[in-house]
Amino acid sequence: MQKKKLIQVKNLKKYFSIGNGQTLKAVDDVSFDIYQGETLGLVGESGCGKSTTGRTVIGLYQPTAGEIILDGQNVHKSSPADRRKLTSKMQMIFQDPYASLNPRMNVTEIISEGMALNGLYKNNRMKRVIELLEMVGLHKEHANRFPHEFSGGQRQRIGIARALAVNPDFIIADEPISALDVSVQAQVVNLMKNLQREQKLTYLFIAHDLAMVKHISDRIGVMYLGNLVEMTASEKLYESPKHPYTQALLSAIPMPDPDLEQNRERIILEGDVPSPVNPPSGCVFRTRCSVAKEVCAHVKPAWKEVAPSHFAACHLYE
């Protein structure tokens, strides 16, 4: 049976004016769909535009161009009342659990703020807060405490409870584990997977830790310099990466077997990442690509299916 598309991102662009007539192209013509109940991972090195993509999808940034469609409705072209309803169906878990919680609010106020704004659970708000705390592995005794009384992992659990408070369908997790200790990261990812099953959630999971993204994602998209360069099923991406940039990224993941680790070939990318203010012509990756051809300098590669359900933007597959 065909899965339902919950989110459709079409030709999304987000440019920032940085003075002197210069424009930073943070997200440059990105399109993807996310199906109901799945997790789409979005990976790439720092500054590639993945977090800006997530923030633009959820409405923290106004898109420069393109469309975001949630459950068949255009988020940015709907009426203010409809838009409020739509955006309450989308929530975000932020990267830094230390900066994303208001230090002057206690846990009850943090979690119930969204309920109050959306007029939910008017008569049993406290009961719902306790339910949410228990759902994320905390206790009702935590309800009256303040953020500084919790560890990083506990704060991120409060952030997850806050995101769940308005019963969303879709959650954007923007590097939700990168600020946490390694020992806590797996616990938070496993909690998110369990909640997804129980609450029938759909995730966009943004990260740069490729090993963890594989663990949680059904499909993975790879971004480079504001562009989507490859997307396919999680297992397939790791077994058979098509784009030279993806191959380089995956070659950097350490392997648990010391013999395999010692004998495998690493792909070392030459040069620095170009500036998104002045990206290269043609293929944005060509300045660091060891297999770049003449055509790569002049023609932007088309996004196409290079293997069944495996998409890439690369002239190698013309």
C-alpha cells in the first residue's frame, strides 16, 4: 500500500542578506517528502544548511522561495487561523537542552505553555504534564523544579515532553543528541523511537553523527552547501553510497573491527568547504571532488533516480 506523504518540501530556498549586497544561500532549491510514520535523517557537515532547512520547514524562518505542504495544506499560504492549527501539528526538539529551556520557568510551566497557547487540556493540564513527564522517563516530583536542577539528558527529555504537549503529528529533531554525553545519546534516541511507535509520530532527524542517524532513520538525505546531493533508504546509503561526497563522509566513520579499520581506505577531501555566499558554478561539490569532470564546472547536476528508490545529483550518473 502506498504510504501517505505527510510533509512535502518543494524547491525550498532560504537566503540571508549579509550586507554589502551579498546573499548567503543557506538552503538552495531543496525538495523532499516525508511519509507518515517514518524518520527521515538529514546529514552533512557543519554549515551545510540542514538546521536552516528544519527551521524553515517549521516556520522559524520565512522561506525565500518554495513550498512546505503539511497533510495537503500549504503552511505559508494558509490563513492565520489555519496556519496556527497547522504549525501546532509540527513541533521541534532543539539542539542545546541548556539554551532551549527558559531558566525562569519551572517544568510544569515549560511543558504546559504550548497547551495554554492552543487552548488544550484546560481542566486537567497538570494531569497531562505528569503523564508527559512519565512518558519521557521522568517523575511527577520533577514538575516543580527548574531547568538548572537537571542534567543535560534530563533537560532534553523535558524538551521532548514539551514538543509532545500539543499532540503533534510531525517533530523536527535538530541535532537533539549532539550536546549530550555519549552514554546518554543512545537512551534519548531509543526514547524517541519508542515514542514514535506509541504516538504514531513522523520525524525529521537532523544530525552529523552518521552512525546514530543510521540507527533511527528509515531514509537518509545528504546535504552539501545548501543542496541535497543524495537520498535513499538508510541501509542502502551505507551499503552503496553513490555521490562522491557521501562516500567521503561514510569513509570517516570508525569501524569497531580493528583489522577492518586498519586496512580500509579513507577518502580525504581536499580543500575547504566553499562559502555559501559565493558557491561554485555547476556542481557545488566539484572543487573538492576527485572525480570531477569538465561538465561539473558548468552544469548543475539534475536530481535523478540512479538506482531503484536511490536519488542523487551527480554527473557520474548521466
